[in-house]
Amino acid sequence: MLEIIQDYKTLKGLLSGLIAKSGYRNDYIAKKIGMAPSYFATKKARGNWNEDEVEKILEVITNDDVEDAIMLEIMRSRKDEPNILLEEFEKRMGWK
């Protein structure tokens, strides 16, 4: 459960970089989510997006490059967590 919250915090912290990675201009994204470009720029600089804004922005900017960047950062944030081999996971799941 806590992983979900941590993933969201990671995503929210990366949003400005993801916007840049998407290739879309700030004014285009602002228009698509129904926000004034100047207000969008202020929120982007401060990083104080709410959950609805994060969702709307991601709906606009998501492409393969952005998805890859999100996955990479989530994996980096989890690098110190314990892990198991695939064979052990399959065994625990009763798949073998």
C-alpha cells in the first residue's frame, strides 16, 4: 500500500521533467487541461499539482518516452528494496 503512495510522490516530483520529455509546450498542455498558461507555468515551477491536475497532464503528455522515464524512476526509487528471483516468486505463487 505504501508503495503506491511513494510511486505517486515520485511521479509528482518528476512531472516537470516529464512535461519537458513529452515534447509538448506548456501553453498547449495548459489549454488541453483547461488552465491559463501563466497559472500552469507557476504551478509547474512550484510543483504544487493536485491529483486531478496530475491525472489530466499525464493524459495529455503520455507517450512511449514519458512512460519509459516514469518506469525508470520508479525502478530507481525501489532499488534498495528486497527482491527475489523469478523462480522463487513463481514457487511462492504456486505456478510451478
